[in-house]
Amino acid sequence: MFTKHRMNCLMLQEAKLAFKERTIAFEY
């Protein structure tokens, strides 16, 4: 069972990963 706090943390992690992938794509 997820708490709201944990859900927010997971979403933040996913956003960070997506942002990283996007910046890496821009570098190439």
C-alpha cells in the first residue's frame, strides 16, 4: 500500500529519469 508521500517520491524519481534521458538525447 502506497502512502501519498511515497507516491510523490516515485513520481519525482520517474520525472528525474525522464529529464535525464531527455537531456542525454539533446547532447547527441
